Amino acid sequence: MVAFGKKLRESQIQEWQGYYINYKLMKKKVKRYTEQIEVGTQNHYFVLKDFSRLLDCQIEKIVLFLLEKQGLLATRLSNLGEQHHALIQQSDGSRISELQEAYRAVGQELLRLLFFVEMNAIGIRKILKKIDKRFGYKFTDYYVKTRANHPYSQLRQVFKHVGFSAVVGAISHNLADLQDLQNNQGNYISIYDQPAFSHPDPVIDSIKSAVDRLSNSTNFLHFLGRHAFIMEEELPTPSEDESLEQRYHFMSLLLNLANTFLYMVNTYIIVPTADDYSLSLGAAATVCGVVIGSMAVAQVFSSVYFSAWSNRSYLRPLVFSSIVLFVGNALYALAYDLNSITVLLIGRLFCGLGSARAINRRYISDCVPLKLRMQASAGFVSASALGMACGPALACLLQTKFKIYKLTFNEETLPGWLMALAWLVYLLWLWISFREPHCETKENLVPNEANAGQLANVTLENGYTQPLLMKIEAKQQDEDEDQECDDAEEDSQEIHKPVTSIVVAYRLLTPSVKVQLFVYFMLKYAMEIVLAESSVITGYYFIWPISRVAIFLACLGLTVLPVNIIVGKYITNIFEERQVLLASEIMVCIGILLSFHIFNPFSVPQYVGSALITFVSAEVLEGVNLSLLSRCMSSRLSRGTYNGGLLSTEAGTLARVVADGTITLSGYLGESKLLNSTLLPALLICVSSIIATCCTYNSLY
């Protein structure tokens, strides 16, 4: 893992070297601009104009080369097409394999070109972020806004891979046609009448993955995995992946996912009965907000110390977490017989102090190989969603009452006893099966020349590598300039220095990242309002029993995966993520507006429909929000205690704390005013997030 400037230089395709973005020159320009502005010899207007012209020239160089190479590929495909046509006319099956290899060779060349575009696209994004950081004004916003849809702009050629789809289509359908001829399948008029091939040519899979990285195209697995917000380094070196392969242990990963599932069950299993439990202990029904929210309050602190603990171990914090959760659930259940709301709240605080989600996310980031990380991330999110649905569903099944000695087991205490037993069983499974990985973690990784050099030896699929002598000469020639130009973000040593405090982490946040964290706060706030007050609202307006509340909440939780399938497979393939983001925020706002009790009677269809719109829109919003966050956030926040995952977790947890506190405070106004008084701040926060998103819209690409 080295700074991007070195990655760019060492992974360049040698014969195309002069057509890459001149990243070093642009960094030197940024440094010179900074010095000129500090001494007052230049102003921001000059910087804006001069750097825009420079970047335009760099992009034009890339695009013209890109068009030239696309033309050569088109010529090769045209020649192959003539041979293909002749082969069909002559019914000569002996040359099919030869022609297939020729098409695959074009595919390999296209892969090289896609890699070229990807490296340049990353360079453009990084230099835009760098100049924003140095000058503190929205250069990215100006540059993208003025060039995104302008007829003369070539920016879209880089980020929208214009022309690639035609080349990909030609290679794909010709390989499919040749495969059809080879297998002597004559059941269809043409390949376009056939179902999609279940096993397409490997080169097509590689091209599709490369195109997806450059575009907004995605799929369900990737979209779902983004909810885990596990930040990855761009272009990791082979040595890093080998290290991850050695540390990977399937059962340990499974235990982390089981921990995620159980914790989400633990969070939501008490929601349908929290108001009744509060009443039975002599408190108001709306104290359920404090009961539910106390777990989130403790999680604000547990996320930090568990994240720090994971720098040294994974097993010990998971064991500690399980013990604390066992104790917390036991106290929650015992509060009924002790007739103490204090014991109840202490039990929930203990449950929050046992939250190991930071460990679960960190384990996937640190110990799962890259080829499995997206599946593991999707598993993390699926386990969370399943736990969210199973929690209320289990509460629905616990509608019974009996006593053993002096202990009462009823619909209010059984969730605590059940979860205490579950954590005890999990603790035993953890102790027997978990394997502690090597102590080396991302925070401890120190860049060295050996690692940096290994990236340079990566052979592209067609066998091109950089000559060793040229690499050494280039390294010696550029060493001094790189030392001079790399700033704190990208210096080969500074970039690996972990963030040491939340204050330092905050300083690394650009305006667009701050807005996206605020959006994350908003969506978690809206979801918590819908979920946490559901038992009180439905009890007051519709006199729903606990079982019906539990079914309603379980159904909301079950919408998570189907909604993500639709969004991941279709919506994000049609629209840009920032478009989906803004549309989802507006839909959350509409859902909140429809939830207000303005006209009598307040009906079940109005409540259920508005809650469904709010919850589903927030789920869609979460996926695109975290995806954009991972692209906009500084790479320094991909590792260490105060990482991007921790920041997003803290933002979401604070949102839950504030939402649950709002429910309890609004309860003093009476249950008749609870709904509107909790929805009003949710509406204000939502409108504010929409305005903030519009202000930073052009920097979200």
C-alpha cells in the first residue's frame, strides 16, 4: 500500500505512459497556488481559471487517446466480423476456436484500456479533492457543475465510458454466437432469442466488473454490501491480499455474522413490549423511548473502545461483549420481579455497552480476502436485516406467562431471558470455534519499499510489465519531487498514520462528507421514530395488541432485502447514485408529511402506508448514502480506531439517541400529541438534509 502518485507511476502500462494524467505536475501546481495565495501574489479567481484550464487539457489528452484506442479496437472487431461472416457462410467449424481466441484478445486489450481509464478517473477525483482541501472552497462543485452536461465537455467521456458499451456488446454477442455454433445449437433463430448464458466467457465477466467500477452500474450483492460501509484501499497490492488469505477463517467470520444477527435481535425484540413493561413498573408508556434509547446511548461509547480494542485482538472483545450482553439481558428480565425501572435501564445500558458491531465490521475489513469481502459485507447487512425482522417476530411468539420459583416469565421478561440464553450459547460457541488472526492489522501496517515494489511487478492479463531498469530510473528521478509534492494525505508514510482522535478525523471531512454523514443521521432518526414509537401510537389510535405490533415491525424489517434487490438490480443501473440519493430523501420527506395526524379519523391505512414509505425510502437512502461516503471520504479513515465505519456508526447511534429522547420528552405533552410532536423535528431535519444535499450535489460523483 503506497501513495496514489506512486501507484499511478508503477502500475502504468509502459507504452501508454505519456497519456496518463500528469498527477505529479498537478500536485506541484496545487502547492504553488497555495504559496502564491499565502503571500498574496495570486487570488482564488486566478487559481480557479488556471487550474480549470490545466485539468481540461489533461482530460482532453486522456479522451483523445481513449478515442484513438477505441477506433483501433473497432477496426480489429470489423476485420474479425468479416472472418466471422465467412466462417458462417462456409460452415467451417475448424476455425471457431481460433476466432474465439482472437475475440478474447480484443477483450484483453479492452481490459487494459478500462484499467487505463480507471486509473485516470481515480487521479481526477483525488486531485479535485486535494484542491478543495487546500483552498477550502468548492472547486469540485464548480468544475463538475459546469462540465457535467455541457456539450463541449469531455469529463463525461472519462466517467461514463462513452463508446465502451458498443465494443463490449460486439465482443459478447460474437463470442456467444461462436459458442452457439460450436455446441451445434440450432433451437433459436439468433442468439438474441436465447436466454442469457449462465456461464459467459471469463473475459466478458472481467470486462463487466471493470465497467461496473467505472460507472453507476451495480448489482444486488454490491449494493447490499455497501450498507456495511467497509472502506477499501484503491488498487491493493498482491502482498496485502496474500496476508488476508492467511488470516481468513470461515468459522470466525460466521461467528462475527452471528454476533451481528443476535445483537440486532436483541435491539428490536423489546420494542413491541417496552411501553407495557414501563407501565408495569410504574412509569409512563412513553418512557419506552428511554428504555429503547439507553442501549444506543451506551453504544456511542462502546463503539469507540471496541474499535480501539480490535487493534490488538478480536476474540477478547467478543468474549467481553457476550458476557456483558448476558448480564444486561438478565438484569432486564429481573427488573420485573424487582419492580425497578432503574434495573431495567441498567440492563439496557449493559446491552449497549456490549455492542460489538465495530468489531464485526472491522473483522471483515481486516481479515477477509478482497475476493470475498463484498460477499462478507452483504452477509453482514443481511444478518442485520434478518435480526431486525426476527426480533419483533420472536416477541410475537412469547405471549405466555408462568413462574419458576420467584422468577416471572411473561411477554415482558421473556425477551430478556431468551436473549440471555442466546448469548450464553454464543459465548460457548465463540470460545470453542473462534480463531484469533495474526496481530498485524491495518493500523499496524507500515509501508515499505518491498511492498511498494511488488505493485510494480503486477503483470497485466496480456503479459505487459514495466522494465525494472526504467522503474528504478524513474524512481530515482522522481524521488525528490515526490518528497516535495506529497501532502499529509498522500505522503507514503503519513497516509498510513492512523487517525488518533475524533477531532483529527473530523478535520479530514470535506463538506460533501459532512453532508452525507448528516443525511445518514437523518435517515436513522426517521427510522427510529417510526420503529420506537410504534407500540405507543398503535396502542393509542388503534388499540393494537402486542402481537399485531410485533407483526407490523417484523414486516417492516422483512422489506429490507426485497427493496435492496430492486434497487441494486435495476434502479442504480438506470440512475446515478446521487440522483437516487436526492429522490430517496424527498420520499422520506413525503412519508413523514403523510404521517402527521391532521384530519380525523387517523386511519390504519394512513399510518401503515406512511410508515412503509418512510422506512423503505430510508433503506434505499442508506445504501446510496454509504456508497457515496466511501468514495468521498479520506483514505486515512479506512483504517485505525477512528475509521469511517466508526464515524458512520456514531452518527447513526446519535440519531437513535436523539430520536428516542424526543419520544420520551414529547410524551410529557400527552399521547394525543406524541405523533405530531415527534414528526415535526424529523421533518425539519429531513428538509435540512435535502437542502444540504442540493448544495453539494455536484461533488457527489
